[in-house]
Amino acid sequence: MAIDDLFTERLLLREFADTDFDALREIDGDPEILRYRTRTEITPAETRAFLVQAQSEAADQPRQRYALAVVLRAGGRLVGQCGLTIINSAYDEAFMWYSVSRREWGQGYATEAAGRLLRFGFEDAGLRRIFAECHPDNLASARVMEKIGLRRESVSGAERLRYAATKDEPPAQTAGDGR
């Protein structure tokens, strides 16, 4: 089932549209953005397949993944992507992910989008637990997770940092406006 648009002070989180390809391609094709990801290259065909899949999954019931475009409310320009991927059969635990166009880094958009997505997950999607991960050297992403109130978890032998929150244990701090 498609979600209604999610708003923050400066952003709109919405389902992806075909017209998002060029802006999403800018993110997917940027080696600096991919530097800390498990995939070091995303081809144009893979970006197109992602868009098609994201649009198809919006109608799934129960929904396995919420893949959303992050768009500036002023001007409507796509500046990033974020999502929740359900990881268990109880549909109550999800992996959160996000990325923002490099030219928008330092504006607080990732924090603002991730904070809104966290609230959606707990308040609307019925999730019990949400976690996110990043490469240990990706300090900016770790800071986003801390700012929205996720708590660092210990993962033995992992080459990734993991942060999480549960519905019963509110985030460590209130998710702010991202700035």
C-alpha cells in the first residue's frame, strides 16, 4: 500500500516517480557517495530497475520495503533517498537506509529525513525495532544516527557500526529538524 507523503519543515518524503531517474542517477553514480557502501558501482540500468521495483513495492501488502524520494519542499528538487526494509516475517523490524546528493551535504537533510522516517516506522508502519548501519569511517552517517536518537549496538566481528531504537524504548533524544 502506498504511503501518504511525509513532511518535515524543509522536506517531502514521497514514493518514487519515473521522473526521478536523473536526480537519483546523480546520487547512484557518485563514487564519493558509494565510497562507504558495499556496492562500489551502481549502473544506470540498476538505477532504473530500482525505480521500477520501488514503484511496484509501493502496492505490496504487507509491504516489505518503503523506498522514498527525499525532495525539497521549496522547489521540489530531489536531493536524496531513504527507506525502511522489513527484515523479518513478523513485519516489525526494519533496516533504515539513506543517502543525500553530495552537493547537499552539510545541510542536515539526511538527519531530517531519517528522523521523519523513524517516526513513520514506529507510529504508522507498526515497527517494533529499527536499525541502521554504516562503515566505521563514515562519521557523518554515524552522526545522523546519533542525532535522530538511535543507540549504538555492539556487533561482534562486524565491519560496520550498528545503531538502533525500539518502539518501547524511545530514541535517545528527540529527532530535531536536522540542522
